[in-house]
Amino acid sequence: MSVTASVVAACTVSASALAFAAYSGTAVDGTADLTVNCTNDAPYTIGLGAGNGTDATTTTRVLTGSLSGTTMNYGLYQDAAYATVWGDTVGTDTLAGTGDGADQTIPVYGRIVAGQNGSVGTYTDSVAVTVNY
């Protein structure tokens, strides 16, 4: 009698909100957490899209203000030194990992750059999180 089985790779991901403190012209930092859960030994990469702001890129993301036409630039980074921009090109600016069958918490570091002339109001953006496995 021959008996076989196979295990396929599977991953889930969730994200907490990144809420910056009030901006007053100096750089403002914030963090959020991604939680990824992948099958044991399944290699994966996590990418973050450019966001929904007009003309946003992964190197310069754009928060859109509640007043028409108002924007502020910000960045998302893989490290607390704000040195490694987080993008969505596998092998270039994504984060690689290996699943262990349990939740893995991965921090996302955000920074609104200094010297912007933001108008009073609320600013928002939405960024796609992609897990390739």
C-alpha cells in the first residue's frame, strides 16, 4: 500500500492602522504592524504598494487632505533607521521571510517628512499589502 500526502503553501496577512501624530512642520514618525501567517517552511515576500494618492510612488507616498487639493508626502520603511524604503518589486524593495505556521509580526515604519505646508484637516491614504508565496 502506498500512502502519500502533500502540504501546499498558504499565507494570510492582516495590518494595523498607521496613525501619525499631529504634524506641525517637523518630521513625524509612526509605526504599524503587519501580521503574516504562512505554512511551515514556505518562503514569502511582502510588498507595499504606492498607495492611492495622486502621483504616489513607493519612494514618495501621498496623503490626501480633507480639503480639496491638499496633500502631504510620507514614506514607509522596513527599518527603524528609515533607510530601506518598502515597495512592491520582489527582490528589490520587498521583505523576504519564511513561514513557521504561526503569526509573525512585522513592523512598518512611517515618516511624514519635515518642511511641508499642510493645510488644517485630516489626511488619509490606503496602501495595498501583497504577500507572494
